[in-house]
Amino acid sequence: MTVPRQDAGHRPIHERIADFSEVEQTLNDSSRQLQASRCMDCGVPFCHWACPLGNKQPEWQDAVYKGKWELAYKLLSATNDFPEFTGRICPALCEKSCALNLCIDAPVTVRENECSIIEHAFREGYVQPNTYARNGKKVAIIGAGPAGLSASVRLNCLGYDVTLFDKMPSAGGLVRYGIPNFKLDKYVIDRRMAIMEQEGIKFQFNTMVDLNDLPKGFDAYIISNGTPTARDLKIPGRELKGVYFALQMLTQQNLRLAGKEFTPEETVSAKGKKVLVIGGGDTGSDCIGTCHRQGAVSVTQIEIMPKPPVGYNPATPWPQWPNILKTTTSHEEGCERRWCLTSNKFLDDGKGNLKGVEVETVEWVPNPEGGRPIMKPTGQKEIIDCDMVLLAMGFLKPEHPQYAENVFLAGDAKNGASLVVRALASGREVAAQVDAYLKNK
Amino acid sequence: MIKTRGLYDPQNEHDACGIGMMVDLKGNKTHELVDSSLTILENMKHRGAEAADNKSGDGAGIMLQIPHEFILLQGIPVPERLKYGTGLVFLPKDKKLRDSYLDIIREEVARMGLELTHVREVPVNSDILGDAAKATEPFTAQIFVTGSSEQEGLETLLYKIRKHVEQRIDDGDFYIVSLSSRIMVYKGMLSSTQLREYYPDLSSPFFTSAIAMVHSRFSTNTFPTWSLAQPFRMLAHNGEINTIRGNRGWMEARESVLTSKTLGEVSDIHPIVQPNMSDSASFDNVLEFFVRSGMSLPHAMAMMIPESFNEKNPISNKLKAFYEYHSILMEPWDGPAAMLFTDGRYAGGMLDRNGLRPARYLITDDGKLIMASETGTIHVDATKVIEKGKLQPGKILLVDTDNGQIIRNDEIKNMLASECPYSEWLSEGRVELAKLKSGRKAEDAVQDYTRRLRAFDYTREDIDRVIVPMCQTAQEPLSSMGNDTQLAVLSDRPQLLFNYFRQQFAQVTNPPIDPIREELVMSLTEYIGAVGMNILTPSEGHCKMVRLPQPVLTNTELDTLRNIRYKGFNTEILPILYEKAKGAKGMADAIQDLCRQAEKSVEAGINYIILSDRGIDDTHAAIPSLLAVSAIHHYLVSVQKRVQTALIVESGEIREVMHVALLMGYGASAVNPYMAFAVIDDLVKKGEIQLDLETARHNYIKAIDKGLKKILSKMGISTIRSYRGAKIFEAIGLSQELLSKYFGTASSTIGGVTLEGLAKDAERMHGQGFGADTPDSVLPFVGQYSFRKDGIRHAWTPEAISTLQLATRLGSYKKFQEFCSIVDDKKEPLFLRDFFKFKTNPIPVDEVEPASNIVKRFIGAAMSFGAISKEAHEAIAIALNTLESRSNTGEGGEDSERFYNNVDGVSLSSKIKQVASGRFGVTAEYLVNAKEIQIKVAQGAKPGEGGQLPGFKVNEVIARTRNSIAGISLISPPPHHDIYSIEDLAQLIFDLKNVNPEAKISVKLVAESGVGTIAAGVAKAKADLVVISGSEGGTGASPASSIRYAGVSPEIGLSETQQTLVLNDLRKEIEVQVDGQLKTPRDVISMALLGAGEFGFGTAQLIVLGCLLMRKCHTNACPVGVATQDPALRAKFRGHSQYLINYYTFLAEGVRELLAQLGFRRFEDIIGRTDLIEIDSTKFTEKTSHLDFSRMLTKIDGALFKTQDQHHLIDDVLDRKIIADSKSVIEKGGKVDLSYDIINTNRSTGAMLSGEVAKHYGHEGLADDSINVTFKGSAGQSFGAFLMKGVSFKLVGEANDYVGKGLSGGRISILPFEGTKYEAQDNIIAGNTILYGATSGEIFINGRVGERFAVRNSGATAVVEGTGDHCCEYMTGGRVVVLGTTGRNFAAGMSGGLAYVWDKNHDFDYYCNMDMIELDLIEDKAGRDELRSLIEKHYAATGSKLAKQMLDDWEHYVGEFIQVTPIEYRRILQEERMKALQQKIDSVQRDY
């Protein structure tokens, strides 16, 4: 507790806002080791408990502290096959439940430590493809997002022949096509894919699999196609030009950076626009950062729920995930944020283009039956000027038919939209289920 | 004979007592001597005990010379004196049976060519007996055997006859009390006052003797049988043989080499040790055997209870050689012992090496020697006394009544040492390992390193948390909080066999030793080789041994031993492996083969056998080394070939101290942990330990040695030789079958794993390393010491912790129920109680007694302020005081402000005041502010161990509450230095009860097998409450291995306690409290059904206050401000007393609901109702299905809960009179002078008076010399205990042990009887352990005292004229002046205060333990002035001649004084001086 927490920090706003490169900076090794030394190696490590993957933070942080990077990598990769993803974009449940978060509001920089371990490992060449004895059984995975990738790696280790199908041109799912490059540069995924391919995992891209007619020739199937349906806002004016789903823009931007070109009609860009982001979550925040980089005039973000408390929320005490106001790097880059606003209708400029949104302030009253509070409109309406709306209101939990017994679900496809780390955990879990199922066949 | 019932096992009985002896030096036989010795016995009544019927004694007896005249007067035709044998025989009441036994005796007598001439029915007075004694009363006959003319031969024949009869009659109702031509014994299940009445013979004026030896017994339970009363055939023993299991085993093993000239073949008298008797009886058997084999009595005694003879002991080299020679032949019988012995001609006494029992003697000018546990047991005219003394540790005092001579220790020992050229024999025969040079060097690295690591189940924790710290610090690693993991038998991971075992430890009935401060009595020296045949004949040949300084061998040393071809040594390696494919059968066969091979090796003359698992490979798995060693050890014992060889274990399994201890405990002489060495080698090569290999390995071995000493000392054992094979462990979760076949243990507490299970685990472990795949070099981390999702199960999970904190913070009962379900409904059982199911019979909840009643049964477990923060400590006190329950100060005392301060009308004072071995802050004021005074005998996490609060943690406030100085280390000794034995505990209870008659006295024990019998002893010592602490209990800091391996589950300990107490009908008088990982209402009900009436909560309580179970308490870095003294961290404390109130209230509510389900309205109705427990067999796995709960759940009929109070016998103590006589002074002040006569049965004089004063005036007390009392006579124990300021006691006469215990400001002076003839400074005037835990006050003693003077003194001033061993031990403050010689080990562990010692022989430094002190001449004036004024005071108080002499020639004498200054104290003095100088400098500068 004598060493203060030191975040690696971010590139200066004026610099980073001009490009799509990663915002986060890195510490040098000795500072990183010092940060890792802050871990108290708790008798009951809440970080480890909070982590869906069950990462053993105290163990690898101790290794980092002692400069045993390779050991740290081994320990980390034992529970997490993609630390380079989570090390960048995980909201770090571990840090929220770190004992130091409770005691001095300055948890160990677990996520950054994680990231530095894997980057160190790549740099030093610890990450090498392995070969595993084949067991002759084949598994198809539909959806090469984090859950699918995670399942594929695990099954491949166990000797299964794994083929990943994805409708997109490359692997990663939302990690590749949802998350902006300034949070996670895509070479990170490519680097991992290369290893996976060398380990014998097959990818079949640009392939839309009909879930009712799964490809033949596999002993088992995993469906990990995520949550294809974003939650829509069915209010008057939805059809107006300028109203998009967040992912429409985010995916396009990612594809564009990957070299794909779009016609002007296809293009969804905030350049020169006044943007309104509806939805106060992480996707909304990603939209904000992307809009800035595209050259938006202004960005406003509204959220239907009330503003969460700043700093500490007694309703979600440690070691739970704190429901508190979260300010991302994108918010720092400039954005007006408002809460308790519901959208009533999109306004037409007369030419089929959006010119604003009518919003209404709402109140939330406690639900007498418990559970989620009840929303009450106040009648206090106003119009927000904008010529682009991005809907970032989450995704609908997919529904699935009854599949055959050799078909398994994983990730968001199974649980609904959630964190990358949960998808990864789900992938590992399903791999174990598949293995248990096939071992006895 | 009471049989094993439930968990109660008569094997566990302990006893202790008072002993006495009176000898006429000239051999004049008188009845007066018989009569006086009975008086001595009667005056030691308080050292014996009585049963629950308050009438049956535990046993009393007397040994006398055969009263020839008396026998003649009975009209019995006997030949002349010494030409016939006689003795009492206990026979069954049934006449037919009795006659048949007498016929057997007659036959056996005839077989030896003698004649049974007469059988006399001994008159007895049965009316006086208590019920228990009456129920087992035998028919007592006296038999007379004649027919031999040769006296010595007659004794031998009589011995043989007795042994033959014993061989033929196996009946608990039959017992030959004695059979001799010289002595006879009268004894029985009597109290000491009943003996005289029961046997009218003893009152006959014609009954004469020149020697009389008496004994009064205090047994830990009430099934003492008539035969177990003492004296036995040669001795009376006060104390306990800790190593008895090993000694008995080795004696049996040794029988084959004990052929003697006089006795012939040993098989003829087999077994030497009579089965099913007490430790003392076994000792007596062996002693008698040696004496009958031709060894002299003192020789046999010196061999069996040798002095400590390492370099710190001032005895001659010749004598050291004597001891070393005999140590090869026999391991010491170790434990506290005051032994009185006689063979009818010689009579004497002796103490153990540590002098742990008192024995005082005096010699009169008319030729009488009186020796007893206490002085003053009989009135002797002071003018007739020519010498007063006490027996010294390891020393003998002997009288030869034929020659009328007293033979002193030095004379005897010199005689013994000169009998044979022992030194020469040793230097010829005995080889020292270090001196063997083979020129070979063995590698530490091994092939297939990773495979082997995994096959021996190494984890990363083993390496990082055990081996690395051991290499770096040469210490075992520390940890904190309790052990909340699964028992080995419940775990689904493969287990090392070691994990099933738990260390046993000494509590109450014998003291643990301090292996650091009292290292002089410890020894790890081992001898390996074959003991030759006929060891009774002294011979050089017996020394052909290799001496090992300690038992861990390096690879090179093992290699040397393996290849030794020197002086005819030879070795054999037996692989402890089996073919994995053959499974359990293969393992069993392999073990059998090993046993046979070992036997063959012995026959072939192999000196030592190396058991090795180095050969493990793809197909061969290792047999657990412990199993192999134990199996071979027991097999060789059974074929009488054990002592002819030694076992060395070379195993990859060994890594921790516990492993080494277990192997030694089951028979190994040395071990080689080659995998641990390989790990160290690897770590060094990788640079992870930055030491060279040599040093790292050396440190590791040193850490094991230290740890071993600690484990030995926990059991009160000082040498590894007596520990080896002593099996001082208990197995939890191994099946009966396995234990009896391979471990020589007859019973298993809860059954468990069979050989099949062990083989399965061995196979799994082997597969980890030698499976198909190349194993990963990164070893698993299994979560032994910290929680891991995929690791070993812990009871405190993150969910449980956070839910409980949330529930209590929000005050949400619903959340609390969520917490309970997390804890109670876990999938896998963690504790034994998790298998319980309750029989239900629901009634409405509102019929059950209210929560406010139930909550009073919940007690805050002891946690000292010092270990936890002020905030946390006070929050606990407030919460429990609000609930009208009780919190506990812990051992660190309590700031006296808290006695009187309130918060919102709630007292801040903890209602339970703990008294632990450190006696920190235990003053009269502290004690009178208690509702309960708890004597902490042991702590769950580290039973039998002391503790140390390092100086840097002792801040001003802690120093104040502990009556010490900030910055000075505070050491808690492992034992209470006033509890070495059960009667000592009774005395301490009596002391405390006197100080505060209103307070309940409780005794805290730790669960182990045998705790039930100890609890029974505690009940008989008149405690009001006994706490059974589960081994899982928490701690602020303790060696990690103690947390894991000492003590057993609370379920087992509690259940045994309840069963034993009920069986004894003692439960009705004593409440039983339990603690150890209790959390939920279900836990409370489970424990109540097993017998508990109160429940302690420790860890749960801290968690409610914010503890996150970081296990960082020992680092002072607790980030939530609970277990730290750092003000910055304390500021982070977020707990509140209300949270605890919520917790306890919820708990009580939950208990009510469960009571309703069970169908009971009152809590007490379920106490002890084990019949309401069912075992939930759905929770069994393949491994646990062999568990057997039937012993644990046996319900004994009788009173199941407490209904009545103890009789404390404090109604007519002398203090009542003193208080009445000084009433006006106590109430109004003023001054009073009083005087009284005093005798040794006036115990704890001054304690009650001090309690009264403290109640009125607090610690301030009265004005100096307000109450002045002069006593004349021999004061009983604890004279002036806790004496308050303003009270001055002057004792003219003498005193026993514990004078001025806990002195709280009073003044005591002791001077000899008027008219004494001897020089005061040469004689013992007061006993052992004086000023223990004194905090302030003064004491002046005109004479010498016994062992441990001023132990743990923290502020009193003392002047004395000579002391025994260990003077000023653990002292932290005050002044001690010794005007005379001291014993060994002066100032051990002394961290504060000063001592001045008159070094008249200029050898004082030899007697000092220099670890923590420096010696100087007194050079500064302040020191000289202080010393002079103290001696002046001494002179004024006692009129000491010596003091006068010194004052008259001051300049001469002052130059002969040595000043003893603790180094820490010196540093602080210097700092203070610097500070003062600085201040002065500052002020000087201002003046300019």
C-alpha cells in the first residue's frame, strides 16, 4: 500500500482524436512490475472470484512483480486464451472487487497488468503455436466471435478438428466489428488468428450458416453467433435518413479501416454532423469516439435511466460491480451527456432527413413489487437538434429452436449480450461440455 | 475397568498429585514416623481430587518398610525379618473366584520353590468410602511367602512370582499391590484423609517403619481404579511421562536384548510393562525390572530420566559420557516428574531435567529427612532443622538407611560415571557423521524433475510458500486466521498420507517447553545403528553407532552412510515401491514383503535400513513413506527385532516439518528429503533464491530442525530420541483396519479411508507425473492457503464473506438467510457437521424461548487488543455488552480506562478477562472487573506454542495495557509457568476465584483426542466453564504448519468432552463452550446437539466488522483496519458494533427457527442430544463412505447440561478473617497491624483481600503500609498472590510455590523461623515460580528460592539470596537483585528491566542465557545507588545478615556485582537519554 496506483494513461486528446490508433499508453517494465507489486495476494482474492474466467490475478501479478514474465504468461494463459482482448477492453470486474478498491479506492491495475503480460509474451516470443494430437472428431462452430474463438482454442487443444464459420470476412465478431480500433487495434486479432491457424483451427469466412440446416460432417456444433438483433426504437420517424443502429456505423468504420470501400450511399459517417447517441452504455460511448474521429460537429448522448451516482453507489456495495457513473476516454473527448430522457419521435426536415428528436424527461418510481423501478413520463418535452442518431440501446436476447443433442450454445447467443470476458468464459465452458459429450461417443 | 465408550478412551487418562516421604536416616523404625507421614499426606489434600460425589478420592497410598513386629503381633508365624515376603493383594469380592486366584498364587509360589504360608484378610473400614470407590472396592488380602534364606535372591523370586501370576490372571479386579521382603504398600481409591481410616493397620502403635512414602492422586477423571493409586512397587510419581507410548513400545521392542543374569530369559516375565496401567505404573515396572536385573536404583533412575547433557549444562565430561552411553541404550522417559523411590534400604528423590515439579526437603538434627511436594506439610520445630532445600532439575538426593548416610547428587553421579570407562568406549565405538569423509559428493538435481514433482504431488504453494521461505529465513513461514479447508478425508484431491494426521500437544496435565528460550534441555541428536544384545551388561560394543546431530540428512551424508564400510557397519536399501498396475493388493503385498525383507536384514546383521522411493518410474509408484515406515517399525517390534536396526527414509514426499515429524514419530531415525533438495537446487540455479546451494539447503534443514523442536516441545518432550516412535499424533479419517494393521493404533475416531483408498490416491499422484503426456513444468496452485475457484474448498468463500457483510450492514435478515444457505447448502462437505441431518418434529416458532435469551449463549471469542485494533476490539465489547453476553479481552490485557468508560450507557469493558501464559496486564484490578476469568491453556491455531509480539509493534497504548515499555518485545511462554500439572490448574483456579469470587472461571482447551479426560480434570479442578476450541480457530500469527496440523475438529473434541463429562457425572457442574469456524444457526444447533451450551465466534465476528480474510494479520498491514495498529490503516476501519448486534440477533433468530423445527421450546433441552442427529448418507462419496460417526454420536445417559454450581471451597479461607479484621481500613482508610499463624493448607493468602481493595480503589490501591500483616509458619501456595498496593505481608517461616504471583503493588517479605540454626542464604525458603506475571510491588526474601524466580515480571522489585534455574525468564520490567548464586539459563527471553547479581564465584556468565542481554560491572553511580538502596530496603524488611555484611563493606561488594541489561531495554534507555540530552541542548541554545 506504499506504492500508489499508476494508470498507464492515455494519449493526449488533441493527438488521439485525429486517428484510430489505440488510446491507451503503456508503462515501462519496471513501473509495471511496481504496479504488480501492489497486489496483496489476499487470502480470499475477490478479483479472482469476480472474474468470469477465474483468472488467477494474484499468481501472475506476483510473477510480474518478480520479473518472471514467462511464468506470468503461462499462468495467465491457463485461464484465458485471449488476454490481449480482455487486457484492452475488459471493464475489469476484478479491479472493482480488488481489496484495495475497497480500502483505498485505488485497485491494482489488473487489466493493464494483464495486457502487459501478453504483449510481453508476444514480444519475447513466448506465444508459439503448439501441435496437439488429433482425436479424429470434428466440431463446427458457428460464429467466430469471442465465445466461438475461445471454444475453438480449447477444443483444438483437446484434439478436435475445429472449423469456425462466420458471415463476416474475418474473425472476432464484435471484437473486430463492434469495438473501435482506438480501443483495440485489429492487428491484435490477426496476430492471434495466425497462431490459431498454425495450430490447426480452420476458418470459413463470409459464410452465412443456416441454423436450421447445419453443415454436414461434424460430430458436434457450437452456435456462438452472438446477438444479431439490436434493440430498435420504434417511434415515429424511425425510417428517416440519418437514424442508424450504432453497429451500422461502428462495423462500417472497422471495415473501412480494414480496407473495404463503401459507396457514398452506403456510407454512414458523422462527418460534419450533429450526432445524438441514444443509449448510455459502452456501445454508445464507442459511437462517440468514432464520431469524433469521423469529424462530427457535436455529439450528445442521452440515456433513459437516471444518472448513476458518482464514485460510490450504496446499492451495489463492494465487491459487486458498482453501478456508478462511468466516463470513458470517448467522453473525455467531448460530449454532452444527459439522463432520464425518453425519445418520443424523430423529426423530419421535410426531405426525409432527420433534423432532430423530440425527447421527454421521465421519472423513475420504485416498483412496489420490487425489481426494476417504473418509468413515469413527466410531460416535459424538448427537441434536440441533430442530423444523425445512433441507436445504442443494447441487443435482444436471441431465441433458439430446440436443436439436436450435439448442438451447443455459447456466448451471447446463449446468454444474451454481455461482456467479452463472459463470452470467453462461456466458450471455455461449452468446450468442456462438448468434450464431455464427445468423449463418450 | 471402564471400557472405551464413544470417543472416551481410558488410554487418555492423566494423573498428577502430591508426594511425600519421611525417612529416618539411621533406620530407626518408629510408629511416629508412619503417623507423621500420614499427616503429610493429609496436608496435601488439595493436591489430590475427588469425584463428583465429593467423597471418592482419586487415590492415596503409603509405602512402608515391612512392619515385622506388627505382623508378629497379628499372630502370623513368619521367619525373621527380611526372610519372608509379604504384600497386599486386591482380589474380587466373589469368594469362589478369589479362591481360584489364590490357588494360582499358591501354585506360582510353589513353582519357585517357596511356600504361601498365610493369607490374612486385611481389616478395612468400608463405611467411609464414596459411592464410586465402594462400587469397585476389592477384597484386600495380605499374603505371606516363605522358604528362602538368601535375601536378594528372595526379592528376585518374589518379583518373578508376581510377574507369573500377572501373566496368568487377566482381571481388572485382581492386582498385587506389592510383594517384597522389604517394603509393602497400602493404597486405594481413597482421598488422602481416608487412607488412615480405611486401613486400621496403619494406626497401630506397633506398626513401625524407618521409611514412609505417601502419594495423593489427582486423576483427570473419576474412573481411577484401586490399582492405579500410588505408590507402586518402587516409586511415587508426581507428573506425567509425555513419551509414554513410545517408551512402552520401545520397551517391548527391546525385550529381546534384555536377558539378565539374575532374571534369566525375559520371556519368562514378559511383558515387563503391565498393560492397561498408567504412565507412572509403566515407569515403575521398568524401573523395577532394571533394579531386579542388577542395576542399582540410582543408576536405573539416571538412565531413565537423564539430565540434559549438552554443552550448556554444567556437569563433568565423565558424567556426560555416562549419559551419552546410556542414551544409546534407552530413550529418556520424558516429562515433568518429581519421583520419590525406595527399595526398603535406599530412599531418595529426583526431578526431571527441567525441574517441572516441586520437591522440597528438610533435614533435622535428630536424623529425619522429610521430602514432599510442598514444605510445611508437617510441623517441625524450627530449631531442630539443620538444612532446608529443594530437589534440583535432574538431580538425585539419596539416603542409605543401613549406613545412616545422605548421599548427595554429585557423589552418586560421580560413582555412576566411574563405573565404566564410558568416554573411552564412546570415542572408540561411536562415529560422528560429520567426521565421516567419503570424498564422494552426491548431486541434488534429479532426473525427470517435473515428473517426479508431480508424482509426489508438489504444488506451487509447497515451493513458494513453504520451501522458499524456509531457505531464505531458516524459519517456518507464518500465516494467520484459521484453517477453513476440508479435512483430507473429505477432499476429492489425492492426498499425501501425512495430511490425515494431526499433532498432539500438551495441555494442562503437562507443560509444553519453550524450545527457544529453554533450548538447553532440547536435543535432536540421534544414534543410528544396531543396539547389541544383552545391553544390561555394560560393554564397549553397545557404542557402535553413528551419531547424527539432527535427523535430516543431505544427499551427500546419505551417500556416505550408504557406502560406509567402516568398523563393520553395513546398510541395505529397501525400495518402498509397488507395481502400480497391481493396485491396492500390490501395495499390500509390497508392504508385507518389505517387512519380511527388513526382518531378514536384521538377521543378517544390517545396522541400518534405508527405505527409498528414488526408484519410482513409469510402472512403479511410491508407497506412502509414512505407511512403509510405520508398517516396518511395528512389524519389527512384533518380531522383537526392532532395536537391532535403524530406519532411514529417503523419500520424495517429504517437504514440510510435519512430514519429518511424522516419520520420526512412527519410527524413522533419519530422513532424506531428496525432492526438496532438488527443488532448492533448481531454485538456486534459476536465481530464485539468491543464496548459494549450500546455504539455502542449510537454512532449509535449520528450519526443519527448529520446527521439529517446536513440535516436540508442544508435547513437552525435549529429546528426539524419546519422540521417535512415540506416535504422538492422531489420524482423522483413516479406517480402523488401516490404523490397527499398520500404525499400531487400536481405534479410529471416525473411520475413513482404507488401503484401497490410499492406493487409489497413490495411483492418481503417480499418474500426474508418469502419465502419457509430458507434464507441464508449471505446477498447480491448489489454493491451500488462499481461495481459488478451482482449488481446495474453503468455508469462507467470497460470496459468504460479502453476503454476511451486506446482511449485517443492512440489517437484512433475508440476506442473512442467503448467507446461511451459501454456507450450509454447499455441495461438498467441508466439516464433519456437514454430514448431519436433524430429526424434526415441528412446533410453532413463537413457542420457542426468545432470541434475547438464546443470544446470551453466543460469546465473543478471545482476540487480544494488540492483535486487533482498538476500534474493532471496542466494537465487539459494545455489541456483546449490549446483548448482555460476553466478549473476551484476549491475552493482551485491557486498558483500565475501559473498565469504567461507557458509550451510550454500554460498558467498553470486556466481560471475559483472559489470563494467558504471558500474564500481560493481569492485575487484581483487571481480575475484579471480570464476569468470567478465562485461563487460556491453548489456542486453536497454535496449541502448545508461545507467541512473540515484536518490539516494533508495541506502541504506547499496547505497552500500557500489557504493563510494559513501548518498543520492548513481549514473549508469551508456551506453558503457563504455574500450570505444569492438573493440580496446579486447580491452584490457579483457586487463586483467581479468591481474587474475584463472583467471576466464573473458565479454561480454554483445544480439541485433540484425550481432551475429554482433560476437561474432566478441569471440571474436578473446579472450573465453572470449559471451552473446547476447534483446531480451525483463527490467529494473528502462527507457523503455517501449526494452523494446518495441530489439533482436531471441534466436533470430535466437543463430543469426547461431553461424553466423558456425562460419564463422570461432571457435566452438571460445568458449562461447555465450543468454537472453531462456527457461522450459522445450523452450526450452533449441530454443536449444541453434540453437547455445547455456549458458542464462541471469532472469525465470523471479524468478518462482520469488515475482515476480508486477507490472511495478512501477522504483517500489520490489514487494509480494513481490523488487525492492525497502524493509525493510517485503522482509519479505514468500517465496522460498527451494530453490525455485530445484527449478526448475533439473526443468529439467535435462526436458532429459534431450527429449534421449532426440531420441536423444542428451550435451548437447553437439545444440549447433548446426539440422538437427534442423523447422518446424511447422500453426501457420501466413494472416499467418505467409510466414515463412521457412531463413536462420535454415542449418547451417554446422565445429566447432559449444567444445572448446578461448583463448590469452590473459598468460604473459610484465611483472607475472610483478614478482611474482617481490616474492614475499617478497606472502607475508610487508615492503618492496621495484624498477625496470624499460617500453614501450608492456607493457600492464596492475600488474594481475596487484594480483590476487595481493588474493587474499592482500583489499581491505585491503598496508601503504603495501610494493612500490615505478619504471618508465622509455612505458607501454602500462592502466598501474596495479586497483593495490592497498600498491603504489606511479612512471613516469618517459609513459603511454597508461586509467592507474589501477579503482584499488584503490594509488599512481601519472607524471613526464616526464629531460632533457625542454618545460614539463611544457604537454604531454600520459598518455592518455584515466584512473582510470575507481577506488575508492581516489592518482595524481599531472606533465603534462596526455586526455579523461575521473577518469570514474566513486568514491574516488581525483588531482592533474594539465591535462585534456581531460569531466573528472570521473559522479564520485561522491574528490578531483581540476587545476593547469591543462580541456576542455569538466567535471563532467558528477558527483554526489559534490570537485574543485579552478586557474582561471588566469578562464574555467573556461564549460567546466563546471553541471547537477549549484556553483562556489565555496575559502573555508573545511578546503578550503584539503586542497588544500595534496594539492599538497604532488604535489610530493613528482613534483617538479612548477608545484606548487613554487604552494606558494611559496600565498596568491596559492589565491585562483585554484575548488572544484567536486556539489549532492547538498553536501546530504549539510550534513546531516552538522547532525547533528554537533545532537550537540554535545545534549551541551552535558547538561552544564548
